[in-house]
Amino acid sequence: MPTTSTLLIRRARILLPDGEFLVGDVLMSDRSIVRVAPEIAESADREIDAIGLTLLPGVIDPQVHFREPGLEHKEDLF
């Protein structure tokens, strides 16, 4: 039977969908977000203290160009 893995990211500066920021916690279970709140009291299998760090949703680069082999340096996001 598969086991459930939980991750709690504490005290991160979280970018919300409306563009505002919240300093709070994010609880994840099996790579899915379960809850985002100013403070989550429960514990998790793994905890990360993210004080001073910013947590963003997945970043997608909409300006993508497929390159010829050998030009990988032009494929960087930054």
C-alpha cells in the first residue's frame, strides 16, 4: 500500500493568485497543495523554514523557441 508524504513550508512570502503576498505556511500532501494559511498548526513528514524566501507558483516561459542542437545556451530561462 503506498504511503502518503507530507511537506510543510513555513513562514514563506507567498504570491497569491490575486497578485498580493501573504507571509504564511503551505501544506502539501503527495505533491499537491492541501492548504495555504497564515499559520498551520499541524506537523508534517518534512518541514522547511522559508523565512525570508518567496514562494511562487510554477513559472511558465510563454516565449519559447526550439533551437537546433548545439545552441542550448539560447534555451535558458534567464
